[in-house]
Amino acid sequence: MNNTLLAATDTNLVPVYAEIFLLIAASAILLIDMYLKGSRRNVTYYLSLLTLVGCAVFSWADFNSGATVYTFNHMYVSDPMSNLLKLFTYLAVGITLIYSRQYATERGMLSGNLGGEFYVLALFAMLGQMIMISGNSMLSIYLGLELMSLSLYALVALRRDHATSTEAAMKYFILGALASGFLLYGISMIYGATGSLDVNQIAARAASGANSTILVFGLVFVVAGMAFKLGAVPFHMWAPDVYQGAPTAVTLLLGGAPKLAAFAMLMRVLVEGLPSMAADWQQMLMVLAVLSLAIGNLTAIAQTNIKRLLAYSSIAQMGYVLLAMMAGVVGGDASNMPTAYSAAMYSSITYVLTTLGSFGLIMMLARSGFEAEQIADFKGLGRRSPWFAIVMTVLMFSLAGVPPMMGFMAKWAVLQAVANTGMIWLAVVAVLFSLIGAFYYLRVVKTMWFDEAADTSPIATPADMRVALSINGIAILVLGVVPGALLGTCLQAIRATLAA
């Protein structure tokens, strides 16, 4: 890719064609859905998928150009990293919609006068994620975050007559509002110290001697707000309850693509905006990472609800992302930056792809009146559906870091980045907690293959969902056996972003 830095302009709309197209399409789908009833609501589903394809065409063109383009007075940036993350965001949301269609239909989430709101809110949440990914100003990043969060709050509460979902939505809203307050207060302190919200100007003024005391206080609040979105300890308390209480389709919207946007936010705010304070934020990330690995893996052992188990698994997996971010610059050595940050990016993508398949299989086993949320509900899957039991085994092995799955390569890349800093003890700690985590993943595998089936009824699954799940599982295996292409693309994207 030719990394060309183009001049900033307020009128260049080419970099935001994907966002403009998404906004127009989502608004149009909302209006069209008002006139659709019953089975014709499939039109909303297909229009949503076509919208994602359209967004992907625009982002793919920008990614192929390899250019770094600023617009809207430097508030927005289109670079290889943002476009690659957007492409995986479209993929994650598209797969989520495919997995969710039957589940949402059976639970009445796609019926009534406003049945299409599930798809529209998912698209608006994705729009917020895209703005976060390309935000080059604290203001645009925050606005993207709030657009995503407000859409997700509504999605969690979509089943208005379901007490558990309503309770989960209330918890998520209250704690999310608190985290947004932390983030906004931290941004205001950084603005007070530097006099700017532009990420590049903040970096320049912080390096030239801005008020370091105020900056450190602002940094603490900003890191706390971002840690909440990642579900890192000790800001994780919302994740298990919300993952369990939300409809599984919404849980996947929560636990999938937003992780990519959260990684981008870490890159924009910490790496690009506050590199001169790396010694401060790296210590914070190291504490968050170790706590997340410890609490996430140890608490998951006691879980019998597979959605709660995957919530604690998410906390532990984000620990690896934070480890890689922390390893970028240690002791003033910048040579490890591209490798470490690309490892964090690859790890985030790996987690999202694996999570998609895991929750997809939960929805495949669910049916009207039955959620398939307990680990025991997977008993005998190896006899009921050997192929999908193999797919789930691949996904669990990937989360556990068993070679040659994609998750093993992600963990290996992170551990290598940490070891390159000379902090061997930290890599050893991560490996030990990974070994502990393998226990609860293997327990799911044991339940599928060795326990007698409690339910022997046939599994009715739409053809598109079966195909998507199969491709999902095969991709996790293939990208683990041949990881070079994706790892190299992540490294190239990170280098282009750092060079700009």
C-alpha cells in the first residue's frame, strides 16, 4: 500500500462515503419497514445486508488506496487501520444479522408495528462504531461512542415484556452513563491542559510541556471510561449480567463489533494522542490486563450459564489486548510498537470472529420458549449434530489458545510482543492464566462429546445460518494454520497509521 498523507480539507466527503451511505440507508430502511407486515419483513433483513455490502465497497476502495486522509477540520481520519477495522465491523454485524434472524423472529423481536427496529438500531450502532474508528478528535470519538451506546441500550431492552432483559438494560444504561461521565470528564481535563480536542494537537502540546498534573488526572478518567467499553476489570461488573440478561442476538451485537471500535479508541486516544504519557498509561494498562486475566479466567470456572461464561471469557480475552497495547513502548523503546499494536489488533479480530461463532451456535440450539443458555444444554451435541459439535470444538479450542487455531496465533503474537519488552514474568503470568482458562473451555467440549443428550429433538436451522456457521468455524481453523496474510495486513495497517 502506498501510504500517502493528503492535505486536510473541510469539504472532502470521499473518506466518509461509507458513513453517509449507511446513514441514508438506515433512515430509508426505517421508513420502508413502517409499511411492511408479517413475512414481508424479510425485506428489511435483506436491505440491511445490502447496506453492509455497500459500506464494504466504499471502505475497500479506501483501504486499497492506502492513503491517510483527514477531513472535517481534522476531526475525521481515513487510514489503512480504520478501513481494515471497518471491513471486519461490517463482517461482524452482517454475520450477527444472519445468525439472529430466526432467533429474533421466534421471540417477537421482528413483529409488531416497529419490528424492523432491531435491524435499524444495529445499523445505527455500527455507524457509531465507524465514527469511533475514524475519530481524530476527542469530540468525534465521544459522539461515536454515545451513538453506539444509546443504540445498544435500546437493543438490550428490545423485549419490553421480558423482565430479565429490562433489568439488564437498566444496569447497562446506569453503568454506561457513569462510564461516559468518566470519559467526558477526562476529556475536559485533557482539553483544559492542552487547549485542544484534536488528537494530533493534543500529542504535540502534551509533548511540549502542557500541565502534566491535569493531564495525568484526565488520563485516569479516560482510561477508566475506555476500560468499561472493553469490559476490563475492575470496570467489568456490567458484562456478565448484561450478556446473560440481553437476548442472545443482542448479546452478540454487544460482544462482537464494539470490541473493534474500542481497540481503535485505544489507538487514537493513547497511542496517537498521548504518546508522551506512555509511561503513565502503560502502567494502568498492565494492571487492568493482569486483573482481567485473573478475574476473568478464575470466575469463569464457576459458571454454568454459557453466556456468563463467555462474558468472563471476554474479560480475559481483553486482558490479552491490553497486554499487547502495554507492550508497545516500554523503557522508551519504540521498535516494538508496530508488532505489539498489530498483535493487539489481530487479537481483537480473532476474539470477534470466535465470539460470533460461539453465540451463533447458542442461537442455533435455541428455539421458541428455550434459550439454550446452560452449558448442560450442549449435552450430546456430538450425536445430534456432529458437524456443528466440531465447529463449536474449534471455537472453544481457539478461545483456549490451542494450536493450530486462530486463537493460539493471537495469544502467541501477544506473548511475543510482551517478551520482546524483557518482561518475561508478565508473559509467564499470562500463560498461567491461559492454562486455567483452558479448563472451562474444555468443559464445554467434554459436555458436547461425552455427556448423554438431554434433548434429542432435531435442530431446525435456516440454510444461510448453517452455511455462515460452517464458514465461521473453518475460517478460525484456516486463519490459525495460515495466519501470515491477516497478521501481515494488520502490521502494514498499523505501520501506516503510526507513520502518519
